[in-house]
Amino acid sequence: MQERKHLLISPAPGTQRELVSLHYGMPAPAGRGPKCYIQASLHADELPGMLVAHHLRKRLDALEAEGRVRGEIVLVPMANPIGLSQFLLHGHLGRFESCSGENFNRHYPDLAAIVGEAIEPELGLDLEHNVRVIKRALHAAATAAPADTELQSLRRTLLSLSVDADIVLDLHCDAQATMHLYTETPCWPECEPLAAYLGAQVTLLAQDSGDQPFDEACSQPWWKLAKRFGERFPLRQACLSVTVELRGQADVEHAQAEADARHLIDFLTLRGFISGEVPPLPAPLGDARPLAGCMPLKTPVAGVLTFVRHVGETVSAGEVLAHVIDPISNAVTELKSPVDGLFFARDCVRYAHAGMKVGKVAGTTALRTGKLLGD
């Protein structure tokens, strides 16, 4: 394993943070060899991914010592040194950068728009040649992306490490949730075995969910360039990029994290990154549903929030999922499911303000348009 340190732009004199990446197997020039990229806790207060990375590292160390790693596997065990250091009054603020207010998992560059014109003269009728050309161009564009701030340099570094990979896994979690995944619709056929190995209860699909999150910045160039060039050049969806939501923020336990790491290794074995017998594919626990059918549970009033249904349960439209209690009037407001679906995530805060989104129900019918992700 090779450990590499990537310095970020200094935010103040005497201060500089670094990102650390761990490289297993045989690194190759961009586009020249199979590559998997895994990062943990881009939202720095979402800690289950860091514990899974701890167990992944131990497994990869052993597998590399046995000569069983094929291609290159890049592990970034802590993807956000900026957010990891942000505290206010003992509260960890790892989702948004305190200076700009921007979400660490938004606003990555649209590399397809950057490389499209430049690569056209190099493309031909050989599909794999075209894939190599595009991967080299994407990597070069990500590495050269302008960065004036520490946050921008973090985004540039993460994208330059990942954008030429065949598989990109971004380990996150929700507040309180069941295991679930997000990926782009063109990626679903390759994502389905991952969902089965991890025991995901639902995979939420969209083709451009809005605001350019990290996972889509890696997978979008392929379908966008295919659309741009039409039938002139053969292309394929050469990057499976998935956001893996490792349940809830408090789900930081060794046994669970070790099992998740084992299941990720199972998937990498299936995909040929680890040699050896491929573990049997489990029966899927869930299905794929449109992200546009994922409906928020909102409260119209403020008060003490208590849930009467648990995450992972199937619910019906109009069914009461939570109560909001006014401590002065003693009024109880019922929060009802907006659709039939899977109640897969809910907030961990128990005092709700008016208009707050406190849960999510994944329906089967696309109902929303526009930006589909929350803040």
C-alpha cells in the first residue's frame, strides 16, 4: 500500500490541511487499468463510513499481502479534513463549510462540458480506445480545475483521484435510516449486485438530480458525452458511481462496520478487483425507485417531535408517522405519509421547527421535478 498526502490551499497563514489517500494494487496511468475508488465521510459528521474504512483497510492490507488485489483500489478513509475540524459550541458542523455555507457534496465541475470538444478528434470506432481517451481527458481536466479556496481545492483533489475510476463508492449516512443507495439511472444495472450484497432496502435513481454532487460528477460525463456524440462514436457507461448511505449517524459499531466492509469486498471480488472465489449473490432485500418519488415528511408547526413508525417499515399514504406536540397548548399535530412507500429515513432531532423536513418516504412513482436532493 502506498500512502499519498495531498495538500489543500492554506486558508490562513500558518495553517494547512492535507487529504490522505491509500493506494492498493498496481496503479496505472489514467485510463490504462482497472481502478476502484472508495471515500468515507465527505460529510465529516457522518462517521459510519470512517469506521467501515477502518475495517476495509485491514482487509485490503491482508489481501494485498496475499497478492489478491487486481488493478488499483484507492481508499480515502477521511474525505473531508475541513469539515472534520468544524465545531461550534461543542456541536460538529460537518455538512457545510462554515466560510461559504456550501454543502461539501455539491458544486463539483461538469467535466463533460469541459472535455467534449477537445476529445472529439481523438475518438474513433474502437469502444475501449474511446473509453481510455475520455478517462485521460477527465483526469487531466479534474487535475487542472481552478481552485481559489481551500474548499475548491478539496473538491479538485477528490475528483482528480476518482474521476478515471471504473467504480466510485462514496460512503455516507443519514440521520436515522435503513441501508440505502443513490446512483444515476444508467448505473443501476451494475449497481444492483452491490445493493444485494449490502442488503439495501432501496436504491434511489435519478439522471442528474441537481447541484452536481460528487457521485454524479464521476458518472455523468459518460452519458452526457454519449448524448453529445450520438451514434458517431461507440461509448459505454464506464463509471459506476454510488452514494452508499450506511444507515444512521449513530450506527458506528464494529460488528456492523466489519460486515459492511466484508460485503464491499464481496462486490469487489465479483467485479474482479479481488481474486478468489466470488461469494454467492444474496437475494435482494429491496428494489430501485425514482429519486423523484422520494417524498419528504414535513411539519407545518413547531414542537416536540416523536415518531410512531420506524425506519424500514412499509407505510401507506395518509398513515400517521409522527406527532408534533405543542408544549404550551398541548396540541398534537399528526404527520402523515405523503405516499405509499418505504419509510427509509428520519431526523434525529426531536424539536422540530415549522416547515422542517423530518423524514423521507420512497414511493414508486416520480412526482417531483427540479432539484431532487436536500440541502
